[in-house]
Amino acid sequence: MLNNRQNDILSIIEDKGDIQLGDLSLRFPDVSVMTLRRDLKALENGGVILRTRGGAVSVKKLSDGTGEENAYSMRAREHLNQKKEIAGKALQYVQKGKSMYFDSGSTIMALAEIMPDNQYSIITSGTNIAQKLVQNNKTSVMMLGGTVNANTLSVSGPHSISFIESVNIDLAFMSASAFSAENGFTVSNIYECELKRKVIDRAKKVIMLMDSGKFDNELLFTVSPLTSVDILVTDSGLPAHMREAIEKSAVTLI
């Protein structure tokens, strides 16, 4: 059940369509930013808003059919330079002759956009990523089946997991929506979480692509701990305390 402040925040977001955390701080000067973040998390868990980096958008706005941009479009425009930096670093791990999995998400899409036209074998859960990769004549692309999430353009569900259980994956290029030292890599959708877990379990090597803005955050469902990935590729904005913690682990930080 939402408290009075959370109901007030929801009314503001639904009236405006979206809001930035800084604007909320101005409207609630006696409330800490951390508390406002928890309020947004509670609203997202209730299914009435979708958090974006630095704010939130009303679910009603996303589904009202008025042609306003969807959540994926909003996320795809955020941190563009960081995503390009990450994609450029990750490209060195792409290999011909290997079975590769490309997760969904705008950072993975940035990698797909710079893929050369070579004889790669790629499985993906991203509908937009598959569409981009098939433009390369030499690349073999296999798309998972399942239910499409309009907010992430990803496919997930029992059919997707069943297929992953039947294939061998050499390299998995993965993404997540948030990371915290306590709860690891997290996402907000249980079906996507289950699919990501299965891919990580099946892959011989896991390469996580994540921009620095997603660190020190967490969502409802944990995909995996830090130690489940082999390589973590991020941008130069990674907080110093996070960099130190990752470098102390067995994970290669790029």
C-alpha cells in the first residue's frame, strides 16, 4: 500500500507524464534523495511507473496510444557516449566460429550497430537487435521465441528458456538494469530475469555490458552475483568504490 507522499508523487508523474529526480527533490525539499528513490522503486514495483536513469515515466503515458515515445526509446537516448564507449571495448571479444548470445537492451544494441559483416553465429532475445544484425549478409542470426516486452523490445518466457536449454553458448554478451554490491545484477521483469539466469548458466564465458549510471542501484529481481560473470565492460564514469570492489574480485574489469 502506498503512503501519502508516494501517492502525491504518483499524481505528479501521471499529470506530467514523466519527471526527473531533481524536480522531485525541489517539490519535496524535506525528503532525502535516497528516500525519493525508494518511493520511485515502490511505485515501479506497483506497476504504475517505470524508472529511467534520473527519473521516472508514467505507465499510463507509455500505453495511452498517443504516439509519445516508449520506455525503450527513452533509455536508448540516455548515456549515448557511454554506450558507444562500452560497445567499442566489447567488440574485441566478438569471435568468428563461436556460438554467441546477444542479450536485449540499448547497450547491446550499441554493440550490434558496430558489428562488422563477418561470419558470426548469433542468438538474441532482442527483436531490434536481430533486425539490425540481419542487415549483415554474412552473419547468421537466430531469434528466440516468446512474449515481446514493449518496454525493452526483448523476448522471454518458457519457450525462450526451453530453447536456451537445448543450445551451447560459447560467449554471452549480457546486460542488466542495475547493480549493487549487496544484490548483484538486477532487473524489474521476472521472465527476463529467468532467461538471463539460464543464459549465464549455459554460457562458457559471460561478458556483462553495463554503463556506470546503473551502478549503486537495484531492482526487484536478482539475475546473478558479480562472480557469475567473467568480464565486466563499463565506461570511464564507474564510481571509484565500485571499481575497487570489482578489481578485488576475480572478474576482469574493462
